Amino acid sequence: MTTQGDTRLAPVPFGTWDERTRTVLLAHLRRPELYLSGAPDAPPMPVVLELFANHLSVSETFLTFTDVLAGDQARLDPWIRELLILRVAWRTGSGYEWNQHSRMGSEEGLTDAQLHAVREGPDAEVWTPVERDLLTAADEMIDSFAVSEATWDRLSAAFDGAELFEALFVVGGYLCLAAVLNSLGLRGEIASGTSETEGPT
């Protein structure tokens, strides 16, 4: 578990949040009742949310953006979103993203074999041609800051314009988040299984 002493920027302790901070940030927590129950075994507020409390307007905007990617307005199938995020998490060494989204990916139907194969990348035998192209697109955005013409042409045959637009923002948005959290010192260890802790994004 990452503690306040592990991060470069001090998290803002939950107990010091004002009413607006509580209202804004708790709205983006998947199961706030777990943390607010007052039970002896209640988990502590996620450190990542206490980091977001350092700049509420930026955090509210970014968390609303990620909520759109995972909400009713999203155009991509949820397992595709999680596949792309997991590839970003692995390539950037973001243990926080990996542990959160390996659990979420499993909930959305990614198998243990697929979760393991994300680490190997597009060349793993488990992938279908479309899945391979999605992972290739993520790698190209990370390595070259753009999807290649060949990969784009193949993806265009499988997805419409809105879905492609969204896929680019999934990769770009979570690449941004990984860079921010890694820079703050919230990299975390990549667990071998799914994480039991829950948080936003």
C-alpha cells in the first residue's frame, strides 16, 4: 500500500476535506460506503483520491472525463476499454492502473489468459486479429505518439468513427494518468492477481 510518505506530493487527508471536496471526489468513488461505514475493518480512503484533493478543479474535470469513458455514453465495449488501459498500465509500469484495471477487466470478461497476455503484447497467441490491432494501436501511441496508417486502416474496418475517437482518448487519457501518478510517486507494485482495493479511474 502506498502511504503519504511514499509520494512526492503529500495527499490531503480525508479527515481534513471540506464539504465541497467530499461531494466532488466521493462522487467518483465506486463504492464510497466501504470507506464511510465507520466499521473497524473499513478500508482507508484511497491515497489516489487524497492526491486528487490537491487540485479539486483539475481533478473534478479529469475524473468526469474518465467517468464518460466508462459510463452510459461510452461507445466502446467495456472489455475493449479495459484491454487498452491495461496495455498502457503495463507499458508505463503503473502498478496503480494495473491493479485497478486488472480487477475491472476481469469483471468485464477478460480471462486470466488475456490478462497475462497483455504483458506480452500484440504478439501473444491468445489475441484475435482485432484485439491484436487494438494493442498495436496502444503501443504505437506510446512509442510514436500516433497510430500508424496500416493499423488505423485495419481498425477502421472494425470500428466506427466515434469508437475510434474514444479508443484514442482511452489510451491518451490513461497514458496521461500513468505519467502523473508515476511522477507523484504512486507507481505501485504490479500484483500477480487482481487487486482487492477499489478507487476511482
